[in-house]
Amino acid sequence: MTHQPKSDFLQVMIARGFLADCTDLEGLDAALMRGSVPAYIGYDATARSLHVGHLLNIMMLRWLQKTGHRPITLMGGGTSKVGDPSFRSEERPLMDDAAIRANIDGMQQVFAKYLDYGASGAVMVNNADWLDGLNYLEFLRDIGRHFSVNRMLSFESVKARIDREQSLSFLEFNYMILQAYDFLELHRRHGCLLQMGGSDQWGNIVSGVDLTRRVADAQVFGLTSPLLTTSDGRKMGKSAGGAVWLNADMLSPYEFWQFWRNTTDADVGRFLKLYTELDVAECDRLGALGGAEINDAKIRLANEVTTLCHGAEAAAAAEATAREVFEQGGAGAELPTLALTAAELEDGVSLAQLFVRAGLAKSGKEARRLIAEGGARIDDALADDPGRLFGPDDLAAPRKLTAGKKRHALVTLAE
């Protein structure tokens, strides 16, 4: 990197490890120094909650606002009807309007925790506002003529699908044009000068920069963050139990806290820089700890990230539950809980099914394997009979299920 940025935002992006590529680093730096820069990241409404994989870019928007600029969160109410083909092996299932609206309602809960949407603060918009009303022939004439099919085919996200001889529908192929048009519309409506996203969005972002330059004769910029994997090669945001959701109704604050507490030693310093607001020097100090001390750094990481996402009380309760479960052998009031009615238990529920229904195994086969390999416990005692049946009397008091060393859940009798 030859240019050394002077703007606070880019200095933060570089120091904390957010920056992968930029279309014009020097030009963007100058724009950030001149005054407040509106910048956006787009989110398609593919689920009722965002997950940890989105959190890096949400933190970019948070830092953007903290350094004096204006974040725009773009809800993909229109593009969700098409589906982003970037690095996917197959076409995303199409959703109807009701499902998209429900997902957007769930996603909005997350942004309110990280951004200030006050009178002159962050802006949330929906690209259905302009995409739903497009006239197809006019759109092709005015926008489509600026796109080269040859160039679109050269982008890695498209080329990968074609090289693997996997179908890429004409509907998906249009996604790049629609996302580029989003940038143009946001520039027209909100003066947006910057689009950000993950490295997998580079082709789409460059297309938006180019389209806005051609149509609006405006200088705009694109910036990407690295696609993050853990030090042991796993995709960020995935755990043994599935996606790590940011909404509390899809993943409890305790389970969220535990995800961060279980961070691999080698990732602690890097994750502190990316997912917390601790000073960089303190992140480096904590990340360099060894032996038993690294566990204190992991607890600090879990508390800081959970406080941002769910609040300080939720973080404190999660830590207290973890200490009760791991250090004192207790059940822990904040553990994920499966409540079964007496009617459900009338004919008995097998131990294997308890593990499945509590979310500690994805299937009966996986639960039986877990039990057979000695990885399952009930009330801290080894569980060795997957067919053992549990009735209402067996749940007169809550029972604690444990999968492996770190995943726990309670099973109770519903009142």
C-alpha cells in the first residue's frame, strides 16, 4: 500500500484489519477528509436474522458512523426476489413478498443495536422502492447498455459457476446489474459515495462504481473487507449447531456468548480488533496472552461482543451461567431450554431424541453416534443408552444435557 490514509475511518479500517481492496484509496481518503461521506452495504432478506458472518460489515458501518460519516443500510426487498449468485453452487430458492417482508422486519432489529438512526444519523432504505417499479424496456435501454456481457462473464463469481458447468439462470445473471443500479439510485437519492461489502462482492461493487460514473458522471468508490475464516479453516459464523444468529429469538444470548468464548487461541487478537471497540494495543496485548490467561482474553471477547449485540446485562448473565456450569457444575439459568409437555412425554421420549430436540444434535443418527462415542452426558453423568425413554416423572426436576465439553441445554417439564 503506497498511500497512507489520513482520514480516521480508513486508518481504523487498516489498523483493525477490515480492508481488503479499494477502487481508489487515495481518492476515497480525500473525500472522507472533505466532509461526511454517505456509504452503504446491502443485505438481502434471506433469513429472519443476520448471522455472525454479517457482523464484520456491520462493524464497518458502526466505525463509519463513529468517525463522522453516514451509514446507509440497504434492505434487499427487490434483489431478494432474484438472489445473488456470487460463489453459490445453485440458484437460491425464490421467496414471495410476505416472506421477504418478514425477514426484513427481523433483520432491522440488529441494526438498531449497532447504529444510530436519529434525525441526522444512519439511513435504512429498501431497494424494492425503485426496483419494483422498473419498466423493463426502459431499464435495458438506459442501464443495460452500459454492461458488457464479456466483462460480466469474466468476474470470478460468475466464472466459477460456469467453469463447474453449474447452471446460472438469466434471472441470477441480472443480479449484478440490479446491484449496480442500487448504487446509482443511492447516489441520486442520498448522495452516496461509497459501497462496501465482502471480497466476494468485488465484481458487483466495481460494476456499480462504473455505472454511476457513466450515468451520473460522479466519482464514487468501492471498498471490500476480507472474507473471514477461522485459523483452523472454518467459515466464520458457523458452529457445530449451525448458523450463529444475531437475533435473540433465533439464538440465545448465552449460546452467542459461548460461540465467542470458544474462539481458537490464534484468533483472539484478530477477533478483538474486528468485533469489539477495544483499543488496538489492548487487543494485541490480550491476543498475545498464553496458557490459562488466554481464557481470560476469550471471556473479555465474549463479553464485549455480546454487550454490543444483546446488552451488558445479557453478557453478564451469560458469563455467570458459564461459570456456574463449568466451574461449579450447576445447571445455569440462562442455558438453552427445551420444555416438553406431559402429553408429549406420555409414551416416553428417547434420550437420542432429547439431544435432537434440544439442538445438540442435528439428527437421531448423529445423537446415537455422539452417545456411542462417549460424548453425551445427562446431569454430568455419562449417557450410554440412546433408547432410554424419559417420561413426565423423569423431568420433575430440570435435566442438563451435555454434548462434548462445551455445549449444554436444559430439558424441563412444561407447566
